Amino acid sequence: MVLLLLLVALVIPLGLDLYMPVPEANPMTAEKIELGRRLFNDRRLSRDESTSCVTCHDPERAFSTDRPIAVGLLGRVGRRNAPALINRGYGRAFFWDARSSSLEDQVLKPIQDPNEMDLTLAEATSRVGLDSTTMSQALASYVRSILSGNSPSDRFINGDRAALSMEQQAGLQIFRGKGNCTACHVGPNFSDEKLHNTGVAWRPHAEAGGSGLGAGVSGLQAGAGLFADLGRAAVTGLDADRGAFKTPTLREVASTAPYMHDGSVPTLDAVVEFYSGGGRSNPNLDPEIHPLHLTATETQTLIAFLQSLSGAIREGVR
Amino acid sequence: MRFRLTIVTLAIVAMVGFVAAEQSDAARTMMEAARKTEVVDGDLKGAIQQYKTIVDRYKTDRAVTATALVQMAECYQKLGDAESRKIYERVVRDYADQKEAVSVARAQLGRTESAERAGGMSSRQVWTLPPSGTIDRVTVSHDGRYLPYTDWAVPRGNGELFLHDIVAGANRRITNDVEKFGQEFVEEATFSPDDTQLAYALFNKDHYELRIIGVQAPPASHPRVLFSNSEVPRIFPGDWSADGKWLAVQLQRKDKTAQIGLVAVKDGSLRVLKSVDWRGSSNLFFSPDSRYLAYDLPTTDTGNRRDVFVLAIDGSREMPAVVHPSHDVLMGWSPDGRRLLFTSDRTGSTGLWALAFVDGKPQGTPEQIKVDVTGNSMGLTRKGTLYSLVHHSNFTGVVRSDIQVAAFDFAKGQFLSTPGLAVQTFVGANNFPAWSPDGKYLALLSRRGREDTVIVILSHATGQLRELQPQLTIYVGGAALRWSPDGLSLAIQATDSKGRQGIFRIDATTGEATPIALSSRGPVGGESFIGPAWAPDGKRIYYNRINRASEGAFTAIVERDLSSGNEKEVIRRSGRTPFWDLSPDGKYWVVADGDFVRGGPIPGRAGKWNVLLIPASGGEPKELMRGESQGGGVLMWAPDSHSIFVYSIKDEFTGDREVWRVAIDGTEPQKLGLNVNFLGPLYNSDQQFHAHPDGKRVAFAATEPAKPDEVWALENFLTTLSAKK
């Protein structure tokens, strides 16, 4: 049963729900959040003590990284881009493939991932002198405390008509209308918390490099190729889930480049161009993705609006 | 040979008899064992398991099964578990041939109702709304004397807020906000704790506002605008906290996100508590101590079943209160705050239930208070009387609707045979017939409960019915269903799981829905798309784009190329134009235009109307007919596309219609003796007739107009509950 039990008063910024779901078994306390913060920055949680959570989730970049693919200890390269950790307390699914259903479960995975921190849980708990439940609960509590809101967009929607420029207001219209962005980027956190195939992982045969991660799809006219990353299908085993990834938040999106699950799109301009062109055609392309034919002006206004989603980031009990 | 066969037959009969006797003995033994567990050991749960085993093992022995079910129900009854009622109902429904068991079950079911009466519980009708009155999520005054409602009569009502005085039987106008009828109106309303003020939602031509007004008469005080934000197109109050400080509200953002929140009565500031599914909660009710807010939410993206939740108003925690596979809808709190009240269909019929709420938490299992309740909650009074609104319509404006088919002479415009019922299931819930292009199938919309609509396809060759359940919300009032020319799919106007209105294609085999065109329509305002029609080549689709902007409202016919997605407007007309219909050969549009809208005549206008013919490729409309009317529309095209059958309303109160056959070659329109008054309300009339492609038959929906809505009060049910405890 999921309940919120906030024993500590987090300041919820404008634009976010006052209610944040927190497991009954892990009520938030100031002590736990502080412990979580220390663990988040603790390099002892990596085998060679070189890497901590903050290595890939940089507070200066809305708790994301500027590297396309996360780089862990000893320069090991992971599989995907490290996503922004803001407002994850409102999340319902975690990791790009939604393989975790709780933050308590999610936060321990990178510690054990050979390409990230490469420790067994036993080693990790021994190093920091805490049991795994305490570690998990503290890290999850800290991540829940990382909040972004009170952006110009929030202030505009709350009635401050001067909070967005005319260009940004025009971009908001594109965002909700012709851009069809709200098909997935919806709600206070600009994410439906669901998984969609936009074609980012699709490699037509001509481009396919044989990464070994994906699985080929043949016999499809004008679409034969492979998925460089199976996405959700790696969890479910379902063909229909191939190439599907969770919708990321757009809050602070201006400072979380590069974009997409593989960090393959370097700029917001390129992201908008990708969607304006209809994503990348593949057998599982989400029906919401279709060519938008945005004009240069529309693209510019949409990007201006996306930049208005940067607000104030809070973390911890402060 | 015959001798051997007889021997074998006798042997088999004997064996069957022996096996049956053996089975019967075994069943009897098991029944006796279960009875012992129940009566001697007093182990009711153990006995239930034994009865279940008997039911499973002797499925084919109806006498044994029925008896075991009755015994099982008795055990549940002793445990106070509502499952007992469900089982008794099952026995009555499924074992009519087992008279003794049915008799016992009936008696037990009757006893439950008697117990309600013995407890002093009573249900009475307190008011029938005037025909021009509607109630949409309002709460009764805390003293139980006043009921807010909206009156739409012109000029008396104008869409303003009224109060009905239950004691005096009088109605009194409260607001004076509406400047332009039809474009401004009042809807939801809730009383302040001292019953001196009402908070209500006013649609101000662009978006909804929250307003507060005093109800002392005369005169009503000037309203205070508490909340108005064009970025929040929809907001309405659900309840007023007992401390007077907060209004519980529901709102919807422009991205279709619905939210539950609090608006401070002092300064109108909004505190969003929780973002939810676009469909929101049926009701919002504060706990009597104002510390908690209860609501219900859909459990899936597409289904309409709901569960009930309680949220601390400081946002600190949410408690799932009623989580069950059944459809559970919040009704309110008991005045002492110790019970949460809800309706549930968990026993097969909808009943009123209570769940204990102690020390800030839901406790125990729910207890059934009353069987067979209907209506939407209007809240409880201080004394604990529950008021509810009972709708009599299955869907918009009609109480029942059925598809009939008859031979029809399109040249003379008359029936050639007595209409016969086309679909004999879900009688009274079927609407909007559409023949497939080859005439072999008849598709229609069929209601399931108050909120679900499915598409039913009837095969004329086999008589078989297939149901399609697209993951869409289909609003039946004004829905259009049309087959694609290749007969593989259907087009309909609907709303998807993301709350987006538009035109959707539905696979006629799988029911899978894909959007064709999505409108910008939000909770209010914006454009909406209705009335899809296929071009004969199947490569293009047309729909009506309706813009209801207060200034510059228009209707346009849009042609969309299905392969490229390119669109062009065929024609645009200013004002509020009713439904347009495309000829079967795809060459012409016809529209009935004039001083009326889809819901009736425009107040104060002359009642002029005309029938216009418009080339499908665009061009100037040609007037085919003109006259005076209080409304009208297109009944159907003749299959040869040479004439149109139109109706005009002669009397808006009785709905009496005249039907005309109008030839497109401009010859004099012909008034027919065809009686189509069974079509029900004007706004439910369009697209209710559909000509068979063979030109010899017609399918249509015969409707029965709904009775006015009623308000009922349930009294003394909490006493009954306490007595049970």
C-alpha cells in the first residue's frame, strides 16, 4: 500500500502536487534525507571509490550528466544516458525501461551495476556500515527531496501573464497543439510516466552497426533493421515493447542535454527537429509520433517555451 | 443384434443410475459434513470452503449445487459478509428450477429489505425537477431545506442558479450573472457550513470561474469572484470545509490533466493536492473535521470502475479506502466522521455501503447499509440524511432507445412494414444505427451502465452480435457511427484515454481505435470535431469542425486526406450550425440551418429555417426549402442521393415534428405523413435514421423521452448501521 507519510515538511514548489506518494514503510525524515544525501555523494559505494551517484547525476545539470552515455568506474561505459533525477518522488516507474516500480528498489541498482559502481550489496553495506534497507530508504528519501518547480511556465499557468514572453506563449500553443507534445509530456511533471517508441533506438539495416544489444526485424518493407536497444522489451520480452522507453520529464530540460535514452540528440533544436520529422519510422513506432512539419518560427518558439521550464531546484530539507 | 443392443443399453442405464446414486450419496455425505462444521463446530469459514467444494464437484447436479449455495450464503450472512446477498441473488437468477432453494433465497433477500425497514430507514422523493432544471454536482444545504439547481428556461432561468425550498415548495433565483444565454451559465454549487452562502461555477464565455454569493433573500448579494484563470478552463466546487476556510475543487488544465485541490475562501489561492486521471472524481467531500478529503478515481485508463480514496488536506498522506474490483463511488461522510459512505455494485446490484474511519484511517471491511440504491450523491445533512439525484435517462435526454428496422418506400416516404426490433439484447440501450456498405451488417451504439458505451455489430446472415470495445469514451448524445466504404472499419467521434476529443477509426474486427483527427477541445471551449463521413473512395474523410467561441463561432466541414493527413475546409459557416450530412454518392452536403441550435430554438429569434445543399467539393450553398420552425435537422438521405428527408420541430415542448422529402433538383418539397415523434429530444435526433444500401429498408432508433430528474432523501440509515453494531 502506497501512502505518503511526510514526517518532514518539504517545501513543494509552485507547479507540483502538494501530495507526493511515499511508501508507508519509508516515511521521510530529515535524518534519513541527510543520510541519503551523504550516500549520494559517497564514493565508497563504487569498487575503486572513484564514483558516486553524483558523478552521473550532477546537481548543476538538474541531476543529470553531459555525457551521452553514463560513464562509471574505470571509465566503463554504460548503456544509456543518466536521466535527470528531479521530481522522481512523483514517479511511478523508474529507469528508462521502467524495470523498477519504486525508488527504494531503483536506488540500489546502480551500485551493483558492473558498468556503474560495481559493488555487491554486501560490500556496499560493509563499507558504509549500514544495512541495505537503511541505504535504500535513505537514498530514496533524498531523491524524493529533489524537486524542481516555480518555473516561468508555472507562474504563467498560475496567473502571472508576464511570466512568459510572447514567443514562449506561442511556443506553449505549439506544445499543446500542433506539436502534440502533451500526448506524452503531460501533467505537473511533463511526463505520463509511460513508455513509448519514438524510433530513437531503431537502426535501419543500412545504419545498423551490430552492437549486439538489439534484435533484428526483417521482412518489413521500408523498415527492416534492428533496435540498438530493446528498451522495455528487455524487461517484458514482448515484441510490442521493443524500442519503447519511458517519457522523461521536461522540467529543467534546457540544462539536461544531451537528450534521449542514449544521449544521441545533442541539443533541443535537434530534439524538436527529430519530432518534427515524425521520429524514426520503425515497426513499433508510437501512433502519436507523426510528422509535425514545424516551421522554423514554430521550432524557435517551442524551444523558447521549453526553456521556460527551468525553475528552482531544491534538494534535501532546506 | 437388437437383443444385444438392448442389453448394452440397459447396462449403461443401470451404470448411469448407479453412478448417479453413488454421487448423490457422496454429495449428501459432504453436505452433512459441511452442516456439522457450520452448526456443531461453529466454523463458518471452514463450512464455506466445504460448500464451495460441493458446488465445484457437483456442478451438474443442480439440486445439490443450489442447496449448497444457499447454505454457503447463510454462512456468509452469519459472518456479516455481503457475499451472502450475491449468492442468494445467484440462486434466484440461475436456479429457477430449484424451487425450494429459490424460495429460501428469496425469503432471505426479502428479510434484508425488511431489516432496513425495521431499522427505521426510509427513502422518499423530495422533489421532481422542473423540465428546464438540471443539477450537476451540487450539495444540499446542511439543514436539508434547500437544493441548488440551474434553470435553463428563457427568460426566467437563463442558465442561472436557483434554490429550491423543500419545505415551502418554492423556487428562487439566486444569481444574475448571465448576460448572453447559452454562452454563460452556472453549474456546480455547494453551501457554506452555515448555509448562508453558495460557492458555484460560472462559465464566463471562455472558462469557468469560482464565485461565492449570499443566499439571503431578497436581494441576493453581489457575487465575489474567488478564482478565475484562463489557464484553468474548468474548475468547480465539490464541498466547503466545516471550518469555512476551504473549498474542495476539481479543475482541469489545458493539457487535459485533472486535479483535485483546495481554494482558500479568504483569498482565492489555489493549492493543488493531487493530479489525477482526466475524468476526475465523481464527488469530493471533506470529512466533518475538515482534515481529510475523500474522492473516487477510475482504476484504469479506459474502464469506468472506481475506487475511493482519502487524502489528508495538508497533502501528507493518501489512504486507499475502498479498493475492490467492483465499481465504488463516493457518497459522503457520516456526520460524526466515523464512516465513509459509498455505493458499490459488488453484490451484483448497486447498494449503499459504509466503511469505518477511525483515528484518521479506514478500518475493517465495508458494511452494506441498503440494497438497490441509485443516484448521484448531493451530500448529507447535519442530521445524516443522504440526498441523491436520480436520473431517469439511460443517456442524454432519453430513458430508452431501441433499434428498429422496417421496409421503407423512399419515393413516397412511408413505412411499408411494421418496424421490428433489430437487436434484442440490452433492450432500451441501443442507438445510432449504421448499415455496412454491403448491407450485411448493422452497427450501433449500445450503453452499458451510465458511462460505458460499446459498438455492437449485428450480422443479418447469422443473427450473431459482436461487441467492439474501443478504448474510447463515446458520448452518445450526438455520436455518429459510419462504416468505411471497404467495410473494414468505422469512424466515430469520441474521447480517448488521454482526454482528447476527435474523430477515431475503429477496426471493425478488433475494435482497436486509432485517431484520425484530434481537436483542441478541452474541458470547455476549443474546437470539437463531430459527424465523420467517408468519401466514397475511402481515401478521404470529412468531419465537422465546431468552434464555439463566444465571438466568431463557426462550423466548418473539413476534408482530410487519410494518407497525407492534409486537410482543407470545404465550407465554413458562421454562427451555430446544426448537423451536416453527406449524400451516399459523396457529391453533396445537406444542412438544416436557421434560428436554432442543436438543443432547440434560439430565444428571441424568428424561427426561420432553411435546408441548404452544398457541393462536397465546395461552392455556394443552394437553398432547397425555407419555412418557420422551432428546430430541425436531417433525418437521412435517400439511398439514391436524389432526395433528403428532413424534419422540423413544430412544438419545442412536445417535440412534435413534421417530415419533409426534399429533392435536390429543386422541385417543390413534399410534406409527408411520416410520424417520427418517437425520436425524442431534438438534440438526439440527427443520425438516428439510416437507409439500407438496397434502398428498401431503413434502420432507426425509437426513443422514449426521459422523465425529469428527481431528488431523493434517505433517512435514518445511520441509526440502522449503529443498531447492527
